[in-house]
Amino acid sequence: MTDLDSRSTQSLGTRDSNGNHGWLYAILALLIVGAIIVAGILPRLKARAALKVETNEQAVPNVNVIHPKMGAPQQEIVLPGNMQPFQDSPIYARTNGYLKKWYVDIGGHVKSGQLLADIETPEVDQQLDQARADLNTAQANYGLAQTTATRYQDLLKSDAVSKQDVDNATGDFAAKKAMLASAQSNVRRLEEMQSFEKIYAPFAGVITARNTDVGHLINSGAGAPATELFHIAATQTLRVFINVPQADSQAAKPGLVADLSLPEFPGKTFKGKLVRTADSIDPATRTLLVEVDVDNSNGQLLPGAYTEVHLKVPTGVPSLILPVTALIFRAQGMQVATLQGPSGSCKASEKEKLACAVLTNIALGRDMGTEVEVVSGLTADDSVIVSPPDSLISGETVRVVTPPANGATAN
């Protein structure tokens, strides 16, 4: 082999070796570029997937749930009332004259039949004296007529007098007897009129007004309006009349216990009892008039005072209690959101604490400020969402969170 051939062979071998290395470099470069691309895309894909998962999780609202509380078997209604005496009466004079003396002033406690005042009645006294004199005359005439009639009856048996004379004597006796009865009646009338000179208490109580004084002219009402002398009120027991709303009228039965509170006795209550009702609804107010009696033997309570009557009325139907924050006000009516099992597109998972929210219509009873009474639409076992989101719809997935230990609502 010549030198030329040897050089040619070496040159071809060198070219083949360089070509193989070029391909290797190209493949290596492609691998590096691919690795760089993969290393840049994968984190983005992972981040996008994580963002999607996080967005989906954040789209599920967190909610707190509670169980409704059972309402009390009795409900308390507070109604205004005015205390009134058990008996209350004005005292008038039954005869004309002048007030001689009074014995009891306002605030005085009197017994039944106790003397309150004396009235001077000179006209009645004089009329009584005249009537007694007339009675004596009538009695004398009656005695004479009786004797004459008896004598004539005896003489008639022996025909000593005529029948006409006997009839005249008998008729005169009957007339004198009638005149005696009239005189006696007139005396009794004037004696009763004279007895009205003394004013007595008709029942035990307290004198709340005295509208007369010594020397006042007393008019019993003949030809002029009568003047009230005293006013008496029986305060051992006080009446309180209240108007119970029609919705509670069936439960307002005699025997119910009532607590009375007054502004002048802060923190203190007085026991009363419902004793009677009007058994009729007032069409103007749609209320039932009832009477509550309260013992006042110690005299602490004053007639005419304002009081609040706390009447314990048994509930007719079982009720549940919810906070007002659980209520949803929408066009469909009053609603609450409760938790139920999965349905449709709603996902529920006990592990992830996911549940389905369902909007339920309810009927409310009493409004107690921070709480309301639910009379239908719920059961005690229902889980009710507190402070539901405004955008919550029926069938939406929610996440149940554990309420804080202090009872505050979680965000």
C-alpha cells in the first residue's frame, strides 16, 4: 500500500469517528433540552392542579350546625295590668243634715260596721217626735174603738142595740186599727231615717278618700246631686284584670299561676292566681279578659298600681327553639338550612366532613329577641346551619366545622 492509500484510509476513519460523535452530541443535546422542558412544565401542571383542588375546596362553604332546643312545656306571656281593690265603694248619706263629727281619715283601716261619721238631722228628729205623738193618739183611738165594738157585740146578744149600731162600732174599730198601723209604720220609717245619722263602714278596708268635714251640709240627693262622703277599698286581696291574646285564650284557665312584678319592687315578684275569665273574646281587641287575684294581707301592694303579669301558659303543641341567626328570609317564606345525605351533584363525605345543605320551610311561633320558637317544619334531631351564607342554595355541598369551645360562631 502506498502512502497515498494509507493517508486516504486514515482520513476516512477519522471522518466516521467524528460523525458518530456528532450524533451522540445531538441526541445528548435533545435529551438535555427535553429534561429542561419537562422540569419547567411539570411544576406548573402540579401547581395548576393544586390550585384547582384548593379553589374547589375553598368554594365549599364552612358552616356550623346545631340541634334545635326543645321548648319548655310552659310558656310565659307578660301582660300589663292595673291593681284594683277586691271591693271598692263610695259612701253616701241617706238623710239630709249637717256633719256633726267624723272619726276616720284617709289611710285609716276600718272594720265592717265601724262608725265613720255622725250627721245632725233636726228635721227628721222633729218629724219623729210628731210621728210618735200621732202614734200615741192612734193607739188611744184604737183602744176606745176596740172597747166600744166589744161592748156593742155583747149588747146585740140581748137585743139592747140595733144591728146598725153594732156595724158602725165594728167599722170604726177597723178604721182605728188601720190608722194605728199607719202611725206605727210612719214611726218606723222615721226611726230608720234617723238611724242614717250614723255612717258605718259597709265592709273591712281602708278609707281612700274623705270629701266632707264638720259643719258641711249633707244632701242625700233629694233635688240635688248627692255628695260622696267617704271612699272605701278592700285591699286584703287585689284584683288584676289583664287581656290575654286570642292565641293563648284556650290555655288561660282558672288555677294558672301568675307572677307579678312592679317597678317599685325591683327583683321581687308576688304570687297570684288566675281565678276567672270572661269566657268571651272582645271583638275590638281580640283578647280574653281574665282576672288574677293576689294576696295583699301585708299591705305592701297599693290599689291602682301598674304591674306586669307573668302568666305561665301551657303550650298546646311541642315547639323547638332556634337562634335568629339560623333563619333565612327569602321569597319562598321563612326557611332554615339543614344537613342531609348526598343527592344529585351534591357530594357528602364523613371523612372530609362534607354534607348536603337543604332549605326547609318552617312556621314560627313566639319571637323572644335572640331566639324564636318553631312550631312546625323541624324535628329535634335535625342539624341546622347557623349563620348560613346568603348564596346558599338547596342541594349545595357544605363543610361542617367544629364550633369553638366558647360557643362563638366560626368563620
